[in-house]
Amino acid sequence: SIECNLGANCVALDKKIHDEIFESIKKLESATGEGNQYLGWLNLPKEYSKEEVQKIKNTATEIKENADILLVIGIGGSYLGARAVIESQRGVFHNEVGSTKIYFLGTSLDETYITQILEIIEDKSVYVNVISKSGTTLEPAVAFRIIKKALSEKYSEKELKKRIIATTDKEKGALKKLADEEGFSTFVVPDDIGGRYSVFTPVGLLPIAVADVDIEELLDGARQAMNDFSVGSLEDNPFYKYVAVRNALYRAGYSTEVFTNYLPSFVQFNEWLKQLFGESEGKDGKGLYPSSMTFTTDLHSLGQYIQDGKKGLLFKTELKIESSENDISVPHDNKNYDELNYIAGKSFKELNLTAQEGVYIAHDNGGVPQITISIPKNNAYYLGMLIYFFEKACAVSAYTLGVNPFNQPGVEEYKSHMFRLLGK
């Protein structure tokens, strides 16, 4: 469900915006817009291969039965979606409570990070899932070199080829060539799906399955979203409402969308959202700047700016989860030095929802436009719906802005300068 409270800074959802959004949806669903060669994600929830999903589940079972650690090597869309799902469903401390620990690397060029990974895996049974369409992206490529060298000193050639799984192009590229030559098992990065839209492909599904998240339930939720968020009756559709309000706010001069939630386990989901919207909309001098905060933590730092800072700059898009399966309540304390016995017996979930309501009222009084996106509970099904919701909303919003949602020319430019400076 969607609630939109624009407070004192109300904006008009006029017929012009409605017509442009409707045309953008038709452009997307008829594959007539820019970048239409990358629309494989649009119908994927209905068209995915059941055989491939079973292969993913079988491989995940092999990893869980034989590995202490799975190393996932990738950057951008090659890891953000998987990490977002894993942490949202298994929690920030999933490596402390799960059977197979999952570490992500190839996401930076920091020598301390990879040195510590090498220390962690030294005496452990390790599998590797290296994810790259080309195999030449600098950060994951150098990380894979280092890990492959370390594991080759630990395992025989025959054992090593069992422990490295490449998710890459189906027929070309450096990683595909290496995988074929050395006999690594492979999964395919589809040609028609870009990295930031690849959560429901093997790019995301294999690490997610290793984390014991039900990938079929995730896909079921995405399929339901695909049905719910079609052209249909737009006025009552939460998908349409979100796209319309964020575009109206953009035209009213707002430049920043702050994605917020009240769960530390959704920090990486916010990171995925920032890539999705930042790379899709931020081009040709256009687009909302995607930012994020996790409450109540950031209320004690950035909350001051939201409440009393410059107006007309940012609006909030907040995720609300209505119920929780955990049940931890505040205990009674006989000494009551902190004077909190008045909330003794209340659940943390009740406290969190009450805090959310209080913040909503305060920010409304502060003149901050707010969009609240609600799901009944945090599980794989509703997360699948949420991911597809944002993917489609992002693509339609970008078309409404008049930009190609599926390219990233700015990323390519930094790469060219970096490689030149390195002496390529």
C-alpha cells in the first residue's frame, strides 16, 4: 500500500503528469523506449526457467554441505541485490548464526579488506562465486586473482575447479573463457538484463539460496507484483501513485529522495535502491539524488537536518513493515533509574512503530513531503514484490524524465580515466 502525505508543500498531480506516466508505462511494456534490449527483467517472474532455478538450488545445497564460507566476488549490481535480500531476510548478523558464512568482496580496492578476508578463509573450507559479465571490471577481477591464487595453494587443481563457480556471459568475455578452459561450473548473466535489475537471475539467486532464503517464494512475490503493477486501473494502483508523486515533487523543485526504514537489516536494501535509481535516472543533467537513512539511528544525527534544514530540497520515501514474528518486550526494573517502567511489557515492534508514527508527525509539521510504502511482513514473498515494484517504478520514472533507464555513461567515463592513469 502507499500513503502520500505532502504536508504544507502540496504539489499538483495534474493531467500532464498522468498522461506522461501512462505513455512511459506503455513505452516500457511495449518495448519501444530507449534501452529496450535490456527488458528481460520485465517478464522474468513469469518466464524464468524452472530447470535453472533447480540447478541453482542444487548448487546451493552442494555449497552448504561442503563449505564453511562462500565468497561472492562482484561489484554494483553483481552483489548489491543479493546482499540486500540476504541481510533483510537473515539479519545483519547472519554470518554469526548461519551455517555457511557469506562474505562479499571485489567491491573496493582497499588492501586491508582483502587482507582480512584472506585471514578469515585461511583454515576454512571455501567456495567462490565470481560474478562478472565481462570478467575485466577492475575491482572484482583483481580480487578474483588474489583469491584464486590463495586457493590454488590450498586445493588441488581438480578440487579447485569444483569450488569456483562463475556467473558470467553465456559465450564471450574473459571470465567465460577462463571458466571454459579451467572447467569451472557456470551460470549465465542474461544479455537482456543489466546488473541493477539482475536480482532475480543467477547473479542474485545463487548467493541468496546459499543463505537459506526461499528463492521460489521470492520469485512468486515478484510475479504477483508483475500482475498487480501493470497499466490497468492506474489511479488506485500504488505503483502509479509512487511514480506520480515522486515525479510531481521533482517538477516542484525537490532534488533529493531519502529512502528510510526502521530496520538495520535493510541498510543494504537502501544501497541497492541508491544504485537502481542513481544509475537509471542520473544522466543528461536530470534525476533525483537518491540518499538513505536508517531510523531511529540516523534521527540522532541527520534527523535534525530533515526537521529544520533547508526546505524544498528533499522528501522521504519510507518503508513500513506492519508486523513481526519476533516478540521481545521491555522488562520491568525494580530500581527504574531510567524511568522507563511506563513502557514495561511493550514489545520492541510496538516501540518501533510508535517511533515511526511520531517521526511522521514531526516531519509533517516540519513541512517534509513523505511517501510511506507498507508491506504486511518481512518475508521473501513480500520482498520479491517490493523489489519488482521499485524496478518498474524506476524504469517508468526514467522514461518520464526523458532518459534511458538502462545505460550508465558516467560509470564508463570514470573507468576510462582510471585505466588510462593505470597505464592500460
